[in-house]
Amino acid sequence: MKVKLTNSIIEKAKPKQKPYELRDTKILGLIVRVQPTGRKTYYCEYKRGSRVKLGVFPSLCAKQAHIKALKVFSDFHSGIDPRKPKQKSITVKRFGKFLELHYFPWVDANHKNPTDTKNRLNAECGYFLSFRFSDITPHIVDKWRLQKIANGNSPHTANKCFAYLRAALSKADEWDVHSPNPIAKMKKVRADKSLRIRYLTSNEETRLRLSLDERDSKLPFANPNCHPFKGHLMPMVLISLNTGMRRGELFSLKWEHVNFDLKQVSITAGNAKSRKVRHIPLNREALGAFQKLYGTGLAPDMYVFRKKGNKPFKDVKNSWARLLLEADVSNFRWHDMRHHFASKLAMAGVDLNTIRELLGHSSYEMTLRYAHLSARHKADAVALLM
């Protein structure tokens, strides 16, 4: 069957009694094979009867599969057999040059947010850019991250920088640039695991909503090419408070992901941090916000929140900061609306596993942060000792 292979199309492909294949209409030779078990695997058929495996959905999204397929065709037409492992061709000796020539192009093709990864390596790990691989040792790395903490960074931040450095060196090891990875066995710095949970008090939420109303009332009428709300901030905030979506998930949301009949919004594997699809039911306020946003002439592939040319938002830092100032709400980040959503569910007695599914946490440990807010399940457990 020939279709335009997108994340949405692949997600909807149901397993059958026998394996079957979906072939891309844009890149002839790109295939998704659907097994009876539900496993969906990408292949690139670069010539008749010859194909190579590219990866498995959703770990590899459709965009990444397209990029890898084009690389296979490029290698094949250059005389390189895609089925044979490539010979060692990387001879760079300095870490910074390795990033520039080899690691960053790979990041562009495989990371969800490549710009963030590259910026962190250039800025936070910039100390090592001029280093030869042979000069990067566990002792040097340990001194570097401890110095970060001494300079005022938290252990969590130091560990995050260390993780980016270790991931790059792991690729250097995998690609035989420098073996073995000198810091592969190093452990993270011990840190306090009681991560910050900030949610709005009843008074803070009231002030925030009043400020949103006041802000919206002062704005001119909405541009019909944008959306019917006077401003983009109010619907963004209302939907975030009532769904717990991450900022990136909200900004990448398209109308094809909103189901008014089922009253739910779907987070696709390509946009989710966990790379897994999840569905979030919409309460009355969130559904109302989507209904007000929706208008005639909107195509399914259009972003819910968009700029001219159907371009998604990247951030709303300035308008968000002004709103918090007007509402007299301090120490509250955009991501804290996600904590607010989860905290209200926990305080309402919703079980932690349901909260985990709604938030899209990859591990139960992440959701346990909200356990102290839910007294009901503890009381039920103690009541068994009668």
C-alpha cells in the first residue's frame, strides 16, 4: 500500500494476521513493515531485492526515517554498499572538531531538539572543545563538574552537562574515533532527589486568571489569520493548566491531534519526550478553549498555535513574564503549570498510575513526586490494618 508516511499515518496502522508493508509516496523505497505483534519497522529498499533496516517506530520518527533513507540512497549511488559496515574514516583528534564534523550532523538528524543539544555542548561543555581525546580523563571531567557546582550550579545541572559530554564520547567510541569512552564508567554527582514541585495556590490561580482576562480585554480584535482569541497567551495557559502538556508538546500540536467527538487531544510519538503516544481527555474548560480556537478553513496539518505561514511558536517568554508580574505570582515557570495539573489531580484523590499516564512519564519514579499530595491512598492502606 502506498501512502505518505507520517507519524500520524504510522500510528494509525493496525496490525493484521499477517505482516504487511506501507510504502512512502515521497521517497520510493522507504517502507514501514507492520507485524502481527504491532511492531513497526522502517526499511529502505535501495534497489530491487535489496533493503536495509533503518529502525523501529516510534523510537525513530517519520522525519528521521526519511533522512536516513536519503542517506542510504546517497551512499548507494556513491558506490558504497549500505549493507556493509563502513570502514574507519574519521581521523579527527580534537573533541571540538569531532563535534563540528561528525556529531552535530548526527544530532541534527536524530535529536528532537538538536539546537539545544549543540548549544549545551558548545557552551556548557566548551571547556573540552580544544582537548585531544587522549587528554579527556575521568579525573579532568570530575574536576570540571565539581567546579561547576562550586561556581553556583546545582548538582542536577552539573549532571545534565556531564550527560551531554558522555553521550558525545559514547558516539566517538561507537564510531571508532576514540575507544573506549574514558568516562563511560563514571557515575553522576550525588544530588538531592526531592525535585522542585511548584503549583499555584487558590489565590495565585485566581489572580493569574484575572490578569489573563484583563490582558485579553485590552488587546485589539484577533487577526483571523491567527486565531479567534484576542491573544495567544490565554488559550495556551488555559489548555496547559488543564492538560499538563509540556510546552514543546503544546507548540507542536496540530488540529489533526484534537478530537472533538472523543473530547481528547493526542500527543504523538514524534512530539512526546518519552517517544510514546498518549491521549489526554479534555475537561470543559480545555475543550471550550479548543472550540473557540477552531474555525472554518483550518486544515488538519495546521498548528493550533501558529504564526504567519503556519509556523509554530518557539517561546512566549516576554508575554509570560509580564503576565506573572501583573498577577503578582513569583517563582513560577511555564513548566510548573504541568506540576499544577498533576498536583490538583493528586489532591483530588486520582491514583498515581493514572497521573503517570496523563503526564506521559516514562518511569513511575517521576510520578512519585506527587505522592505526598494524595493522602487518600495512604489512609486506605493503613485502614487495612484493622
